[in-house]
Amino acid sequence: MQAKYPSDSMCIMTDLVLPGETNPLNNLFGGELLARMDRAASIAARRHSRRIVVTASVNHVAFNRSIPLGSVVTVEAKVSRTFKTSMEIFIDVWTEDRESGVRAKANEAIYTFVAVDETGRPVEIPTIEPQTELEKQRFEAALRRKQLSLVLAGKMSPNDATELKALFIE
């Protein structure tokens, strides 16, 4: 299988925040944003693997800034790292000021997807080659996040989490 670039999987979804999608403070419901991020991440994962993909986990979500009614919201998702059958998708959420057009980062998330065949069995996927500095940083950090997740789930010994241990050893 030929390696791919993160940019090959890029999904950009832009939409408005409508009244039925807001809470009593007239800000976008968190669950609505999670659904938008899941859809964008799913498209990115599918573009990378060219297979059926399923959400395996939502590893991280940061709701740093509320998104008010009427805002233009852009969700950008792309593969940050691949493993044998799974891939980490990094998602950035941007808002656009209605009057000035200035974009500001509102939120971010990290999802994990698994590529499967028609029977739901995991299938191998192409590797990824990061190109930009940010892609390289996210690529390297993804292995530490995976190791932490495996250690916390009891599926990996802390002694075997070499990338994670390197953070604490000088």
C-alpha cells in the first residue's frame, strides 16, 4: 500500500448556526458540534482509507469558545496518524466574525476511526507521511496518545510505552 499525506484526507465543512441548534444562551449545543466533528472526521477517515470507517473513540474535545447563533462555523478534519487498521483524526473548529470576516479557532478534537470491511472486520490501511511542521507535531504526539490510552485500558504495560515514558525521562 502506498503512503498518503494528511492533506489527501482533508475535509472542510462550513455551515451556519441556526436557532434549532442552540441552547438557552443562544450558543451552539455541544452535542451538535460533536456530531458535525464526527461527520467531518468520518469523511477524512474514508478519504484516507477508501474503506467503510467507524468511530472507535472520541479521545479529546476542547470547547474553548462558545459559538453564537448565526455564526459561520468551519470544521476542518484530517488524518494525523495511522496505525495498522485505525487512524487518528485531528479536528479544528473555526468561527468567522459575521461583520469583519476574521476567523478564530473555537474548538478542537481528536477522534479515532477504524477501517472495516463489509462484515465489520478491521482492515489494514495505508500509512501516512506528514509534511508540514504542524502535521509532524500531531503525528508524533498521536503515538504518545495511543500509548497512554492503551496503558489506561490495561492493554499495554507502562514499561512498554517508550514514547510516553520519554516525556518523563531526561
